[in-house]
Amino acid sequence: MTIHKLILYIDGGQSINKVRKSKLIFSLCIIFLMISCKNNSIYVNKTDKIIYSEHEIKRLYIEIQGVSYYLYCEPNKKGDKCLKLDSIPSFYRLETYKGTVLPNNVNKGYYSILRKNDLYIITNCSLGDAGVCRISFKTDNNGNLN
């Protein structure tokens, strides 16, 4: 009789079942972690002036030539997965670093943050438990992204 068969005979297969259960639990934990992992990655389409994300964009920190802004989605509103930088929807709010809320273009109902010949640093911090993603770009004399 081999040791494996002897162990099965003595404890009625309980140790084998414990090993299978622990492997199953470990595998389920790994799968759960992989499914639940989200990130704050953002990408820029320079031609269309759009920021894309895999998840809803809820909060962005925007630095334009050293001046900081905070763009956030209104509470109880669903954020977009893409934002056109020259026409950000009005359910987003734009504040200065000191907390002053900037008015949107009332007639058209959107924000435009693009200006000519400026350096932009945009940080996505929409998902609090994920690392931030930071991108930077410049605009030229015509307001196009470089």
C-alpha cells in the first residue's frame, strides 16, 4: 500500500478534500482580484481633442501653465468615458485650486478648457483605490494638440 492510499484509508480522504478546497478558495480569490482591479488610465486623441478612459471619468486634476483646476462630475450623475476638451458637458464642474467654481458657457451648456500655446498636465483620479494616471500635451497657435 502506498503512502497516498494509506492517508486516504486512515482519514477517509479528509486531507485531500482540504487541499482541494484550499486550492479552490485560493483560485477564486485570485480570479476575484483580477476582475475587481480597475485603473485610471487615460488616453488622448489629439486630432479630435478627446480624452478616453476605460471607466467613467469622475475626477480630473488639470494644470494649465502652472494654474491648477479640479474637474469633477456632479453627485448622482454618471460620468462619461470620454471628454471632448473643447466641449466638456455641463454636468461636470470646474473649480480653481482655491475652490472657486468657474461658470460654464451658459448659452451652449459646456466648458472649454483649451487655449492656444499652453502646456497641459491632466491627472485622472476617478477611482480612489487605483493609482493615478497623468498625461501631458501642448497646444499650438491654432489650439491643436501636439
